Amino acid sequence: MKIYTKTGDDGTTGLFGGTRVPKHHIRIDSYGTVDELNSWIGLIRDQDIDPINQQQLIAIQEHLFTVGAVLATDPEKEVLKNGKQRLKITKVGSVEIEFLEHAIDEMDSQLSQMTHFILPGGHTTVSYCHIARTVCRRAERISTLLFENEPFDGNVLSFLNRLSDYLFVLARKLSCDLKANEIKWNPKKIDQ
């Protein structure tokens, strides 16, 4: 199988189910941003971090491929003529969302209470987490716009929302593990 098909040379791409849409379509933007997020998470996983976090990130990357598949499926062709689902994979649901919540709670239990906003940074690995978190928020924003126009499984939105929280707490945990300084944001007061 060749990597290039030339079918996208006209500025369109195929959804799962065969429908062709412009490459700038909101559906393409949504799963493309999820793909970008997955790449950033791979970069975090490649750092010198706790093996437990590395395994969690692998699971998250696998879930993100599922999210991408859901987003890449034409909703009008999601169900085949025989009534069966076109996408024959386990979708993200309450188990995957609870997996993130448990991981967040476990990491958070090891951290000091947060009293201020934190400036992203302190260590390259921590910065990668913050970049992934902001890409996750962008994926969520784009996906909610898509959902308003062409609904899909709402668990995808919950998963993305929880994932951005996970990435924030992971950044804090890695700051602690790496002994990186968390800089609190203290807004300057206006003299009155």
C-alpha cells in the first residue's frame, strides 16, 4: 500500500464511510487537532518520566486514536444498511473517563494545594504538558462546534475535557518530580 493516494490533490479528503469533504472542514480540523494532541503526548511520554505516567500516556494515546476515528466518521454513514455500526471499535466511555479521573485524583493527592494560577514552564517536560493541555482545549473547542452542527457520541467531549485536566495535573506532578519551580501568577493591582 502506497502512502500517497493523490486523491487529496483537489483539496478534499475522505471521511470514514467514503464521504469527501474539504480539508478545511470543521470535522477535519477536529480530528486533525486530536492527532496533533496525540503527537504532543508522545513527546511527553518520550521524556524521562515515571513509568506509571508513561503507561497512562500510552493508554491515552490509544483512546485518542479512538476519538479521532469517531470524529472522522460521517454521521450519516455511521450505521450500515444492515443496522450494524460502521466503526467496529470500542468507543471512549465512562471507563476511559473514570480512568482519567482516577489518575488525576491519585496525582493530585501527592501535590500541595493550588492557591494561584501557575505560569506554564519551569522545565521542558512540564512545558510540553502545558502545550498538550492547550492543544487539548483547542481540540475540545473545535469538537464542541462540530457537535453543535453534526452530533456524535458525547463521551468524546467529556473525555477531551477531562484529559485537559489530567494534563494540567500531570504538569504539576512533573514539576514536583523534576524539582522544577512553579511560578504563581500574582496579578498586579491597579492603584486607585
